[in-house]
Amino acid sequence: TDLIQQCHQPQCATDLCGCEIRLGWVSHVGNADVICHDGGTGGFTSFLGFNPKTRQGIVVLSNSTEDWLDEFSLRLLDPMTHRKDSEGKLNE
């Protein structure tokens, strides 16, 4: 809907991995425009992300609070953009 589209409009850029902040969402800009939101509480974490161009989305729920969930989820949703180089660093 129009209201959802307004929530996905960039509000500000960040210095972090080429991301943009949107209303309640973060956009990882690379070869694919992945819009996502993550969070966690009480020993659980979650990730919801989608690519409006390809109409693909993913929801990942975890009973872990470790920092792997976002990277794992982005790599599942867009493996060509979010992959590691030979030194193990995430290419974004």
C-alpha cells in the first residue's frame, strides 16, 4: 500500500556498511536493495527481510543472542551481495 511504501523511503544514510535508515527499517544497498528489521529480547533474536525487486523475503527466528543472525539471514536472502572474501570479511 502507499503507507507501506512511505515507510520504505530512505530517511538518512549511515556510515555503516552502506546502509540507509528508513521508518522502522534498514536498507542494505548493494547489488540488491534488501529492506529488513531485526531485534531481540530475552535470549531470542529475529530477522525479517525482503527484496521488493525480486519479491523474495525471509524470516529467521533464533534462540540465540549471538551476532550471527543478520549476516546469516542476509546471505540466505541475497548470497551474491552478502558473501565473505578470502579473509572471512563480509563483502557489502
